[in-house]
Amino acid sequence: MLALRTVWVSRRGGGAPAFDAYPPGAAAEGEDRLYLTNDAAALEDLFPQSHAAVVDVMAVRAFACANAPLERAEQLFDGREPSGEALWLAWLQMAERLDGFPLWALETVELLLRDLDEKALAKLFGHFASRVRAAGARCGNWVETFKAEALRAERRTLPAHADCSPLPVERVAAHLMPGGTFARLMPGYESRAGQVEMLRAVVRAFNEGRHLVVEAGTGVGKSLAYLIPAAAWARLNDLPVVVSTNTRNLQSQLIEKDLPLVREAVRAEFGPGESGQLRVAVLKGRSNYLCLRQLAVLLENSQFELERPELRLFAEAVAWSVQTPDGDLDAFAGAGHADAAFLSKVASLGEECPGRACRYYRRCFLQKARARAAAAHVVIANHALVFADLQAAGSTLPPHAQIVFDEAHNLEEAATRHLSVEVTQVRLSQMLRRLSRGKGKRAGGVLEVLRNHLEKGAITADEDVARALRRQVRTVKAALDDVQQAARRLFERFAVLSGPAGGTTRFRCAAEGPVVMDAEGLAAAEPKACRSIYRDGAFAACGELLDERAVASDRIALKEAVAEASKQLVSLAEALRLASEGELALYGDQAANVEGAAATLRAFAMDVDFVLAAQDPEHVFWVEPAGRHHAGLANLYAAPLKIAGALADLLYRHKSSVVFCSATLRVGGSFNYIGKRLGIDLIEAEKVITCAAESPFNYLTQCAVLALTFLPEPSGKSGGGYVEQLSGLML
């Protein structure tokens, strides 16, 4: 029996700690005592470790309320005075949530915490696990926690724009006018002329099938000005409209603040009931979603797949997984778990995803999100996802003819980043570490898991087959070592181009012959080239900095190593499927991971070919140091010089209406600059309209500039204190 008490520890004026415990009284004889507190260090000295366990309440809350993080224990009380009793009431809410956890999650967290020597917290989870076992509920297989859904297979077909019903301009604008829908919904509402002007422009763009560039100054309220027409158009024609942002903060604002109001406007327009409902979905890239297949692998093999610090993150991820409604890893990362390396191990990865063949397909968070988007009227996405979808020919977003880019001033940078090519040691190491890392007891990765299972006879009872598979695993690991070494030689070779100062250096090649591609899509014949670097305002020959013959030799060696490793990986995957046929599907997942790694390696080799050829006149190529963790190595990059043509070809010519909006799009009162940068000038002039919605603010009378002459120098040479004093003035 576990006797639990809450203890609030307070320190007034820097004196000795004061303890307020609840409920009062001592524990009964034979009871295990556990104290839940805001200051574990202050309590631990009071009790012999053998008689009592002390747990930090915020550590418990991180598990019990994983989707609602707090920074301080004082936030638990909603403004009430902190006390032992108040902490007890907060604890009861946490206990109720833990009582709702499935048994598998409680047992997994308990086991992980014991392995991490967090005995007190493990004891607490063991207590709740025993309660769930005694109740006999939620004791099924872990996968039953995640609801299966019948996912739509078909994709909606877009009608011709001429077949769509136009929006009544004045009727839609009336929502923002005095006495309109928003005047009724928002106390103190003031209609803004710029907002109404922008709304009319968006309606016109949708109705006429034209593209719109609109600059809406601060205070215009541009999100409502495009959301109302987007929602009305989508609802009227039962077609999706995509809204793309550059930041998560704006996405949150649209979902939590603006769209609930827009829903009311749609309801006023189309009437109550199902017919008047506006369906909204948020869709992100696949790496933003928890992958149940990856979760299954970690539940089975966390000791091989994860480093010790990651085991704590995994324990919290298990608790989060049974609470998340959508599997959005941004929510997990935002709760203080922004560890990119760990998140990549629980996220969905395209090259390893078996798609409909996955046994978790109907429970998959990513597929559910895509299904919601396919049925939605308004789909909230981000710029990166939109560009990925454009390159993959509409594989992610539902078919749509209208798209709104908010924060459009970031669009060129986002497009350039997505269309760039990166060849780095970090990228390669991340791929290889998923397969194999470390040695001995610290070894981990997919191949280490397979080796361990083969030694235990878990994959096949046929010793000859198992022996052959173990031999293949060793062959693959040796081939991957060859890839790593070949890549390192190449990265070391190019490090000299950065110069002694370690800066960024552009380079290019002049081709003297065509590149011959082999069946794998890799260059079979090296083009003869004269490599040159850009310094002092012009390109000049590398001279003795770079031995072109050595570069060619290293390049061929890397391609051959990748080809061999890829062949061995595919062979291992095929053998694994044959050996485990009829056994647990887990090994089919591992086979998919192995095949995915082969595809990823081939893609890396193709990028190496493209960057080292350095001949595409539409790209800029450069080299820079790899950083202190990879001293002596270089990172190689290629980025498009202009994205205008790509946007015109991939986007504008395939959409009826593309709306660009931001507070800053004009230069000198003209949209010409942004038009050239984004390729809008490549569209027929009659297809494009512009709008400048002026801010309602009178900056001359509503703004003040304060020049402080008494602050210390920002450089800190005068003794520091600049940040502290400035912060005090800004409170």
C-alpha cells in the first residue's frame, strides 16, 4: 500500500524552508511513504532514503499532463495561495489522468524509470499500474490505444473554375462592416477600411480566377480578410482552400483565435446544422507526426535503439503518446522535448514508410491528418509542406485550386531552402547511425537489433539461415564503414577550399563533356572539368588547393561504396523477409527500414554527383567548414539562384488563384521587386491584381520614439549592465 502526501516547501526572505504537508497525520505501519513536493532537495534530507521516497511534482506533471506544460509549480494553483492542501488538489487531478493510462504505458514508463535509477518516480507509476491491473480495464495490447479509422482512399476531383459558383462580394464584405457578424461577436469591434478592401480583393481574385498580391499594413487584420473569403468559397463550392504560413505561431493564431470567429460567419451565411459547418484541418510534413511503426520498434528494442539520455525522453514520449489527439510532435517538442535526434527516431520517415502495407495504416497519425485534410474546407499548412507537395505532384495536400500565402515576404527564402541540396557529414552520419552505431554494449541501430534477435533465435529457428543472416549483417556493417570512410576523404579534400580563416567559398566547374548516367541514376563517367573558386570578386583556378584527379577518384570511390552498401542492404531485406515469413510483422518493419536506408543512400550519392559537378548555371555552389564537432571536414551546398521560374512552372500555372499577403511586400511603393523575385512577373499581366490595404494606425500621432542617453554601452566595455537596465525599462 502506498501512502502519498503532498508537501509544499516555501522559503521566505532566504531563511530556512517551511513545510506544509497534506493530509495531516503520519503513515500507518507498513505503508510505503511517498512525498510529492515542489522542492525535492529540501525534503530528501529529512527522511531516511529507506523509509520514504520524494518526487518532484513537476516531474509527475510532465507525464500526467504531457500536452499542457508548465514552467513553475506555482502555476498549478490558478492564482490560489500555494499550500500542501492546494498541491494535494492539483495532485488529485494528475492522479485521475494517470488512472486513465493503459497498462502497457504505465508498465513501460515504470521499467524505463527503474533502468534510469529514478526509483521514487518508478514506484509511483508501479502503484498506478497495479491499480489498473486490479481494475481489469485498459489491459490490452498497446496498439489498441490508438483508434483505427476507415481512411478515405479517393481524392476529390477539382472542377473547372468556370463551373464554380462565385461569391457575392457585398454579402461577404458585410461580415466585417458595422452591424455585421463580427460586430455582434466582438465587443468594441471597429470596422477597418483596409481590412474590407483586402477582403474584396481576395473575393475578386477567387471569383475571377486571378492571382493577388496584397500588402496589408500593421493593424489591418489581414488574417480575417483572407480567411472569410477562403472559408466562404470552400463552403460554397465544397472545395478545399489551402492557407500557408511560415511560422507555427501564426498557425496557432489562425486555429485558436481567428477560425472560431470565421466559423460563426460561415454559420451565419449558410445556416446552422451540418450544412453550415466549416471543416478545418491542420496538415504538416510527415516528420512532424509520431510513427506507430517506429514506436513499436522502440517498445521492443529501446535498449539498442536509444542512448541512455534518450530513454528518459522515450518514457515521457510514451506518456504523451497515450494523450495526444493527433500525434503532432511539435506539441511534444514544445513541452520541453526539442531534441531533434530523438524526435527523428519516433517520427514518420518517407523512405522507410511502407504506406498501405503498414499494419498500423488505419491507426496512423499522418494518414488520419491527411484524411482530415482531404475532407476539409480550409487546410492550414506551412510553406515547406506546400513546396514539398508541389515537387511530389500533390501527394500530401488535397487537390486545390486556391491557395493563400500569409507571411509571403518569407516565401523566397522558404522556397530556396527547400529546393537546395545539402551534402554534409552530419546528414550522412544521421542516416548511418539509424542502421549501426557504437560497439559492444553501447552498440545500437537497426542492424544491432537484428543481430541481437538472430543470436536469440527470435527470427528463425533454422540455425543455417540465422548464420547466413548474421553474416549478411556483418557484411552490411562493413559496407557502411566503407561509405563513411569514402565520404570523409571527400569532405577532407574540400576543406582546403575554405581557406585558413574557415569562411564560405563558392566554386564551380566548366564542363567539357556530357555526364553519362548509369541505371542507378548516378554518373557513370566523370565529366572533365576545370574547377575554380570565387575570391576577391571573381572566379579563379583552384591552383594547387584542390587536386582534381584526387577529387574524381574520391568521388568514384564514394559512389562505388554507396552502390555496394545499397546492394547489400536490399539483399539483407529480402533475406530477412524470407526468413521471418509467417513470424511477427516486426521483422517486416525492420526490412522496410533497411530498404529505406538503401534508397536514402542512393539519394545522397545523387546529391553528391550534382554538387560536385557544379555545372548547373541556375545554381550557386559553395563549401564551408563543417563546424567544431567535425573539424577538418567541409560541408557542400547547392542552392538555386532564382526560384521565380520554378514557382511559375510548379505553382502559378496550375492554380486558379494564388494570394500573397504580408505587411511588407512593396519597395518604393511598387510590387515590382517581389514580383520578380517570386516569378509573378512571368504570369500574364491580366492574370494578376494587386492591393495595398493601408494600416488604420496614424503613426505620427500613435507612436513615440524614446532615445535613452543614460544607458551603458551595449558592447559592455563600460562595465556591462546594458541588457539588465534596458529590460527593466521595458517591463
